Amino acid sequence: MEKRLYRSATDRKIGGVCAGLAKYFNIDPTIVRLLWIIALFCMGGGLLAYLIAWVIIPDEPFNGNVYKQQ
């Protein structure tokens, strides 16, 4: 099966970008969210990068399960 990058449909706080990246790289979404906040305050490009990723990365396909997986 081909590995694809999607925005998370179940673990989203704003747009699902951080959770989607975390799922793709198989790491904890909290780590990705913290790195994004650090990038926002230190480099100033974090917000622009998040907005671009939100537009470019597609939503996770619907699999028929409406309940949040844990």
C-alpha cells in the first residue's frame, strides 16, 4: 500500500495538518504541534507554512467510521 499524506479527519485541532503529518511520520501529534508553535514564534513562517499546508494537503478519505479512533 502506498503511503500518502492527508490532513487528519479525526484528530484535528484547527485544520488537521499537524495530526496528518504526525500520522505520516508515525510520531505523536503533540510533538508536531509543539514544533509548529516554535516555528511560529522563532522563525515567523510557521503560520504561513500552516496555511499553505492546509490548502495543499487533501483531507483524509472518509472510511465510513464516524467515531473517533483511539
